Amino acid sequence: MSAEVSAPQYAQLDEFVSALSNREADTLMIKFNLSAPVISEIFEALLVYFSPNAKLSAPPLTSQYEDFPLIVAYESAAGDISAECCVLENDEPSEAILYVVFFDAAPNELCYEFIKS
């Protein structure tokens, strides 16, 4: 079922992508509860899609309402919100898509799933 990413959820998404862009392992570990091996795997995946000095960002929250949305959200029967976000490279859409989930029990806490194209 179609859903929307809320402003607090978007703030989490934006902070997560910013931490990826700046290779902030501590933020990813502490704020987003990722383990060192997962963070290492993410950083390796980023090198497949982006140059090491690329500035990564989340698209604007309003992009979920466009004809070709850069953020798409779905609600599960359990009330969880899964979101697909096109990662911007130097403010331009890239082929990398970030998949995250916001569980109903903690709707404003981003849980990383994976990145792929």
C-alpha cells in the first residue's frame, strides 16, 4: 500500500545519507545502530556507485509527490513504512537506491536495509 515519508522520518533519512557522504562511521554506529562490518560493507558498496569525493544527499522530501518520485514509500499490513530513496550525487540523481524501513513500534527510527541499483 502506498505511503508517505513524514518530516521526522525524512530528517533521519537525510542525516543517514549525510553520514554516508562524510563516511561518518561513528554516527552510523551510534545513531543508526549499525555494526562495524555492516558499515564497512556499505562504504565498499558506495565505491561501486560513487567517486570517493562525491557529495551524497537525499532528495527533497517533496520529491515523493512528483511524477517521477525520488522517494517512494510503502506501508505494510503491520504498519511499517518501507522507503526507497534515490541517492543524489552532487545534487543529481544517481543509479544507487537506498532501502530503509521505519518500524511501526519506532516510526522515527531509520533502519538500514541495503543499497542497490
